Amino acid sequence: MTVKLPNIIDLTFKQLQESMESMGEPSFRATQIHQWLFSHHASSFDDMTILSRGLRKKLSETFSIGQLQLQGRQECFEDACLNPTEKILLQLPDNEKVESVLIASAERMTACVSSQVGCPLQCPFCATGSMGFRRNLSAGEITGQVYALNSIAAEKTSNNKITNIVFMGMGEPLLNTDNVIEAIETLSTKNYSFCLSQKRITISTVGVIPEIQRLARSGMKTKLAVSLHAANQDKRESLMPIAARQYPLNELGKSLAEYTEITGMPVTIVYMLLKGINDSLDDAKMLARFAKTFLCKINLIDYNSIINIKFKPVYSSTRDMFVQQLLTSGLHVTVRKSYGTTINAACGQLATNSTQ
């Protein structure tokens, strides 16, 4: 029987250092190997020619190098964009599957990446919530999504590359904070073949209060987005039952005020408009009262319908009324188009369909 070796891609940098120490190697070997894996994207230990043959042999006897495999691609052109929104399905070394999305616009090329296989939060409007929770992604699996999307971006034209990263795919990033932070540190490492400023990376959360407090004190320069969807506790519980009950609105508001005070950076409040549910004038007024208690901007998004779900997007007139009420309250508001509607870009659908 063949014994499956641990995947070295899944090790954190600290674990890699500990492995080198256990092999009697100096600590700088961890830096060299990390660079070969995440900058040169080595698929074999034999590729790591800077290492001695003896160490390469030890590594190959101890670890494997398991890469993500592209399993499917779907794309759609919207608004006569030069490049389409593209969704990919990636198979992980243990055969689980995860989705990522490449969103092109005139100004940027955004990678939307996942942090978990499935999600434990069970929000009824989300396709991923219906999958249940399988496991957290390792930092290497998170970075692997970015590298895969960056390769696809480069296919389109030679000048195309990812300019922004958002953790808005499958799963809740702040229920996998260690690996998300590790991945961000790798993706922002200077002199690596892929390096992006942390200021161009956004972590989106349902509002995991202890981890928001941790981020505030971490020194990281990433942006924070909070999926709110209702500024009334009962209504938010109906939309986000697990998250809203565990992290109530009043406590979340205090946490966000503390975050902005410590970091000096605004939070983006993401509010998905749902027809007849959270789109009334009273809903807009409640959102305004909540948002005025800390430094923020509001990002309104249309609902991206998924199969067999009762939720519907709002009429444009309703959206306009909602926006005007927020503007009248003195808030900064943007309306974000929901990309990828023709390819079911709501994360979870492609992975769910592949297992049926």
C-alpha cells in the first residue's frame, strides 16, 4: 500500500522552518523552499536546484507537492467589457473542490477567492451555505487560487494581471483567519513573482467579532468588508441565522467602531438588496443609523439569483429610493453591479453541481 506523503504546500512558513530544523538544516532553507514553491511554483523538488541533492532527496521522501487542478471554466461577457467574468472550479489534492472568480472591469482585474470548502454559516440566500462545511483551506490552497486566476488573466492579453483580491468566495474567511493571514503575507511578499500590496486585498466577513478585533491589532494593511444585509437584529437573524445570533448587531457595531479607531481605515458595509425583505425606506433609515456610528462606506449589491431560492433582486426604482435615503443621511454609497449572473457566479453552484 502506497503511503500518501504530506503536502508541503499546506505547511505554514513556521512549520516549514520547524521541518528544516528537524532535518538538521539551517533556518534559511525554509525561506529558499518557500520561494521555490510560491514564487517559482516548483512542481518537483528536483526543480529546486539551489538545494543540495541530499536535501532534495530528503524532501521528496518526506513530502509531496500537491497542486490545485483546473476542473472547469465558465465565462460570460457583460456590458461589452473587453474581458469576461470567469469562474473556475479547482480540485484540491484530496479531491475536494473549490471555486474562484476572475472579475474584469475597465480599471481592475479582481480575483475573488475562497477560504473554506463549503461554509458552516448556512445563510439561506447563499449557494455555498447549502453545501455544508467540509474543511478550511490551507494557506497554500488559498494562494493557489490566485496563481490560477492570474494565469488565466495573462492568457487574455499580455498586460493583464490581477490588481485586486477579495476574500468573498466560498466560506467565511474569519473562521480560517490563520491561513488567510498566512496566504496574504505570501501574496504580498516583495520580490516574489506575484506580489500585491495588502492595501489591494479585502477580507469580507459576516462579522466574526473576535477576529475583527484581532485584525485591527495585527498591523495588516488589508481592507475589511462586512456583510450586513439588515440593520435590524430580528431581520438579520432571518437572513444570517448563525452569524447574527452569535454576533449581535449592537456588539458588531461596537467592534467596527473600535476597528476603525485603531486602524484609521473605513469599513465597507456590504448590503445586498432583497425584494420585499430588506429594501424598504425604514430599512434604509435603520442602515443609516447603524452606519453613522463608525467610519464606513456602504456598498449596495444586487442579488445574484440562485436556483430554488425565494429571494429576488429589487426593482431599479426601489434601489434608487434606498440610495437616495442613504445619501440624504450623509453617507458614502456605491452600487455594485452583480457580475456573472449568466454563469451562476454566486459561489457554491459550480462545486455543488460537480458532485451531483
